Amino acid sequence: MTERDSFTLITGCSSRIGKELAIAFASSGVTVLATERRTESLNELISKYSNIRALALELSNPESITRLKDAVVDETGRRVDYLVNNAGTHYAGMAM
């Protein structure tokens, strides 16, 4: 790792905003730590960009969160320059 390396952690990268942000950061030279429940859904991204790393994350599983933290520490030396918390499920309903 050099002084000029930058890292971003993006949750929910298999489609839409997360995927497009991963591409934008990677195209800018930032190392992207892309998360998804099933990392095989990230195969397209990691095959096109050598600076995208696929990491598993299941937010409802505390052990998965700990494994992600350990992987990020190993990859970055405890540094994340950008964080995009994009994981989750959208629920629409009427407000009363």
C-alpha cells in the first residue's frame, strides 16, 4: 500500500446504485471493497476491474459483519477513505 492508495467500502454492489458507484470509484483508480450476500453476483465487476474486491456480507449475521471487518483491516491496513452504505431492502407503503 502506498500513500496514494484510496479505498472505498460499498455495501450492496450487485445492481443499481451500488454497482454503478463501484464502477465509478474503480474507474477513478480507487480500490473498491464491494460487498454482497452472494459474491458470485459480483463476478462481472471483478472480471472487468482489477481494483474491485468482492467480499461477502449478510447484515443480519453478526459473524458475517466481523468477517467483513477483518477482511477490510487485512486489505487496507485499517483505512477506508469512502463508505457507501447501500445494502438493504426497500419497502414502500402509505404514510398515515
